[in-house]
Amino acid sequence: MKLLNNWSWLLFFYFLVNIIEGRDWLVDKITDVTTLTKTPAGTLLLSNTLISREFLLEPDFATIDFRDLHATDSSLLRCVKPEAVITLDTIQYAIGGVKPNTQCAYFNRTDFWKNKQLDVKAFHFSTYEVGTPKAPFSYTPKRFAPSDIQWPPKGIHLSVYFKAPYYAPLFHKYVTVVVNYEMYDGIPLLSKWIDVIDTSGRGDIDLSFNSVEILAVNQPWSPFGHSWLYIEDDQPAGHGTNVLWTNDVEVNTIPGSFPPLVNCTYQTDHPIIVPLVTQLSSFRVHELVIGSSDVERVALSKHRLIRLLAPHTQENPIFFHMINGSSPAFRQAIDQMAEVGFEMLIYSFGSGFDMESSNEKYIEQITSDIAYAKSKNIEVGGYDLIALTREVQPSWMAIDPHTGKPRDSACFASGWYDYLLNHTLTFMDRTGLIMVETDGPYGGYSCASTTHSHHRNNDDSIYRQNILQGNFFRTLRERSVYINQPDYYFYEGGSKTGMGYNEEQYSLPRWMDISVSRQGMFDDTYERIPTIGWMFVPLTVYHGGGAAAQFEPLVAHQIEYEWALAQYLGAGVAACYRGYRLYDTNATKALVTKWVNFYKKYRPILIRDIIHVRRADMQSIDSYMHVDPYSNDIKGLAMVFNPTSNPIDTNLVLPLYYTGLTDVAQVSEQENPWKNYTLARDYHIDLPISLPALGITWFLIK
């Protein structure tokens, strides 16, 4: 016990060093590397000095501590649980055979250490291997992504091997379970997933992933407390995977106990049962130890997670949605885009574009047009509806298990997957297309067909469709294809989704649309980094609203057009400028050029995180600010808007803590001479604002 106390003192020392040095991982670059060490007590300690996870090796493998070292200096855990749970042929197995022998509401580690108990029916620890994090797909940054991207991330990959217990049926003894942990440098984040390997060669074992992660946590870390622990999986929402927070049934009858339990599992209206052929892998779980309830800090922490594990989402080209696919209209739009500096054209829905076409004449036209765009340094992409609500040949449609009839969507684990992937890649290879907008990707529905080529029946259809949709996007990502998809496929290669808007807002009158959209971006960038979401500018009618909603003719609506350009480019949020042209006069051309040049000049800071200064209420000024504490030059850029009909002179409280500045800030309004401001004790400055009616301005901070 003395040895454990000594090790606890060492961890506490790390925490004290962080406090003494004033280190904040969201502001200061943490250069400590992740380590895996054997403690004096014989445990394994995985740590990056921001968090640590400690593993027992005897009498079996188990997580005995999970600590926050950077915010609260406390343990997350109240009990030992299995590392995972699987079912093989109706037999459920815990992975890791250590049983809690104490009351699980409050973990008595002293008693546990003296009286460790073995679960003989569990899969037992065999060995472990140590390596570096593995990239789920290859990626080379382009399209002006940040220069500091590390891919794969730096850190440690720990693989822990488990063998079946002696009592298991014969062919279960050919099964090995590998529990994978990855901890990354400089961020309080751990990823976890499991692989199940069958070496029998039979291929007739049925597998269910009951639990990829089970954590019995103390109250503050759960949604029942302060939500200091953020857990997500790497799958889109509603696709059969869940992070389930419940009360621990083992202790929920104990008076006065608060026993939150998180179980990361497959959860649908029917069991997920997959034939185990050679090897199957679970989804990945991301565990981010935030240790704070502050809404801005929580948002920034989540943003660091996705920037680390889906770095391609930081590519943010300025694109135009073209509604006319004819060659003359296309080339006219390309000429305008080149003039004002746009970077990508997307053949929009309704343009007549057909990525699945085999018509030679059509392919020749698209190839020629894309070559013309490339000569102007403009990339080209196109729209395709690929699964959800897509009608394909009857043998590839998803079958409703309740009615036995086809759904209104394609099964992505049928021959449709092979057909679509082949046609997509062939079309791209022949034409030079380098971007896809895949509407209706697989949406999480099951399929009861027993004749489809990539799944057995309803039980494994969700798992298989998820895997294949992920493979589809990863294949494109490894070709440096830019991918828009209205779903959360970012950890499998997707680039961008909708920012979170209601589609009907783009049918509102222009000023209402602009106002609602700026409010929406303000709210949505708590959850999303700016570059991960798109908005819409309906140059022509989108869903409805007529002349009051559309921006055409542009010369007649220059004020609204400039506001749209400023608020989206100023937020670092790509908008789908949807129509057939970008300008109709020299005046509107000048507007577009002005704001595109602004975005390109300050792109390094504009694609960074947003601090939410003042939400738009249309009664006074509103503001958001980008920050980059690691920059050696510009550390902040604040956009300020006056949506009212009156001039405003006021002071704006600008919070600068997350810029990394501590004493003095230099501020320049629109590249005018720099002025010095002394930061208050809470790191804010009072910034004088003078804006005319419907005025827009911006400030640089260094």
C-alpha cells in the first residue's frame, strides 16, 4: 500500500507542476509526451500528465484508476468494471476477469487491493503490446489546412490481448479479444475500441459487442452531475451505437449512493449479431476529460478533439453551388469565380449533373469543363443521392423487417455499394472530379434481406452498412477528395455537414434569413468548429420565398449580399452560394472580391475556434472572435456587426483569455494603426466601438 501512496504522490506532483507553471492545455502548448510505465506496485500507468489511466495486471487485467490531472486532481472512478463485454453464440463474456469485491458506490481501494477477486468465466489477460497511434486512413493536408496538423496524432497505442477461459466451448478458444487504447500528447483524451479475432477458420461464430467501454464514474463526471467527462463514439447519431448513461444496477438500491454508469454499446430495436469471420472491430470511443462546466471551455475542448482526430475537417475552400450544368453556363461561372477568388465549384442538385452516367458524350463534356476549371485553379465537385430515399434496382433496396417490403432507401450492404463505389471512382478518374456532395448517406436503418452480398440478415445489416459507408468515405479521403455529407461521418473521412440550420430559414425574407443565420452560427459553433459546417446563400430561390428571399438581382440587394459575405467568411463558415453567377455588375463584383480577399488573407486565424462574445439580438451590436493562442502573430480576430437602423457608439467587452495574452493586447481596426490595451484581471479589454447603421467592422488582436 505504501508503494501505491508513493505513486499517488508522483501523480500529485505532476498536478502541482501544472498549477505552479500556470499551464492550461487550451492556451499553452503542452510538450509532455505520453508515457506507459510500470509502477512500483506492478500496475501499468498510461499518462500524458493531463490524464492517466492505471491498469491492474494481476490476477487479471482491469482499469483500477482513471484520473484527471489537469483540472480537479481527482479520480473519475468509483468501481472496477470489465474492460468490455461480448457475446459469442449466446454466451456472454466479460473481457478482463477482475471482480469488484467492495461496495461499488464508493471505491475503497485499500480493501480492493487486499482482496482482489478473479472472475474465472471472463476472457483473461494474455499480454500487451505498445506502439504509436494508428491512422484509420491516410491523409495529407491540403486546401490551406493548418500547418500544425499531426497525422496520425502523437501519443501511445496500447493493445491488450485476452484469451478465452478454460470452460469456454472448443471453438471459442480460438478467439482472441484485443482491447485498444490510444492516449495522445497534449490533450486530456483517450480513445478505445476492441478487435475480435477468430483463428479457427470456421466463420460460424456469432458475435455481439455488448460493451466497448464500461465506466463506473463518480457523480460530477456524469450528466447526472456536472458532465465533466465527455464521451462520444465515432459513428453518426442514430446508427446503432450509443453512449448510455444509467444508474448502476449493482448499487442503485443502496440508500444515499449516486452510481452513474456509462456503457458504450450497440443499441437498436433488435440485437446486433454479426458472423465472426477472421476479425471484426467495434466502433471507437473517445473519452475527453474536461473537468469543467464552463460552456466556452467545454466547447473549445470538444473542438480540439475533432481537430486532432479528424484534421481534414479544417480544410475550408470557398465554394459555389452551380444550378446550371451546361458547358457555356459552367464556364461563365468558372470565369467569374477566377475573377473574385472562389476555389471550388459544385454541380448542385437540380443542375442536371449525373456522377453515375456512363454516357461517353456526357463524360467528355464534363472532362473538358473540369479541365477548363483546373486551368483557372478551381476544383470541381458534384452532387449525388447515394442511399437514404434513393431508389435503385429492387434487389438492392433495403427490406423493412416488420413488413417484409422494400423501404424507400437503398441497402448499403447490397450490390448497390459495389456499383456506386465503382461508378464514383471511375467517373472521378476519367473526369478529374475531386469533390463529392453525397446527399442521403446511409442513415442507420436495418435491412431484413437474406440475399444481399454484404450482410446475412437483419441482425448484422446495421453493422455492415455502417462499415461499408465508412469504407466508401475513407476510400475517397485517401484520394484527397473533399466530401460534403449531411451526417456526422467526420471520423471516416467526411469534410463538412450542415451547420445546424433549418432549411426553411433560407426561404425567409433576406434580412430575416441573414439575422437568423448569424444567430444560428453563433449557437452552432459551440458544438462545431467553423470549418465543419456549411450555410446557404440562396442567390436564386432555394425552397421558396420568391423574390423576397433570393439575392438576385444582386445589384438590387448589395447591402444584404455584403452582410452574407461578411458574416459567413468572417466566421470561417463556408456557405453554399447557390445560383448561376456570383456578380452581375462591377459593384457586386467588388463586394465579393473584397470579402474573399479578406478571408484568404486572414484564413489562418479565421478557420480557428470562435469565442462567443455577444449573440445577435438585433437590438445592438453582436460579435464573435476567432482565437489562436499558439500563433506568433495574430492571436485573435473579432467581427462586429450593427444590424440596427441607428449608429452605435459603445464599449465591447472582449474576453482575451483564450488568445494566450496576459498583460497587453495590441488591437487594430481594419488594419489601421495598432493601439495598446491593458488586460483586466479577468483577461478582458473594453474595446470602443463606433458603427453606423448596418455597419460591419473587424479587429485584429496580437
